[in-house]
Amino acid sequence: MDNFKLVTLEELKKHNKPDDLWIAIEGKVYNVTKFRNEHPGGEETLDEVGGLNATVQFNEVGHSQEAKQMLKKYYVGHLVSGEESAAQTAISYNDLNKMA
Ligand code: HEM
């Protein structure tokens, strides 16, 4: 967890191809590019949610504890919600205003 990273929705969305596939589950972003062809639920299932928040889909399946443990291996960083991104933008604008 040393390389803690914040991932915006905008960045997540870019990783939506089979050879560059990220998904978000419960606020955490995972790079499943290498896991894709090992997924017991199929490659296409992951492709469909590439670049998206797949929390609902992941939980609907009722994945096992084992599956949940596997997630750690693919962790990239935390997903920053739209509100937080907006807040960060607002902060930078405030800083700019202070400087002006
Ligand atoms: C990194 C993310 C994921 C991991 C590590 C993972 C892992 C697994 C594992 C180990 C299984 C075997 C059953 C079990 O142990 O629960 C499984 C089954 C399955 N997964 Fe995933 N999964 C991931 C994401 C997803 C997502 C996002 C979806 C849906 C969009 C999905 C859909 C399914 C389905 C439908 C099965 C059932 C396959 C069957 O029983 O024939 N998985 N997954």
C-alpha cells in the first residue's frame, strides 16, 4: 500500500480495453488486465464493466471470500468520487484566486 494512488473517474474510464482493464469495486480500483483470462466468470464479464464502477455487479454474483481475497493482488488505488474531484478543483481555484 506504499504506492497509494487516487484514481479519478475520468482516469478509470480510460482503462476500458481488454489489454488495459481497470474496474472499481467499493471505492477501490483494480487492474484486472492479467486476471481477465483467469476469471472463472469469464473474460467478457469483466470487459463489460471495464473502466466502470462494478460494485453492484461484483456483489450480485455473491463472490466467495476467496474471490474477495484475490482482489488485493490487483489493487491500484482509491477511487475519488465526483464530489471530491470537484472539491479539489475548487481548492485549486481558490489558491489561484489568493495568488491573484
Ligand atoms: C477483480 C475482480 C474479480 C475477481 C477477483 C473475481 C473472481 C471470481 C472468482 C474466484 C469466481 C469463482 C466463484 C467464487 O469464488 O466466487 C468468480 C465467478 C464469477 N464472477 Fe467474478 N471476479 C471479479 C469480478 C467480477 C465482476 C466485476 C463480475 C460481473 C460483472 C463477475 C462475475 C462473475 C460471475 C458471473 C461468476 C460466476 C461464474 C460461474 O459460477 O459460472 N466477476 N469470480
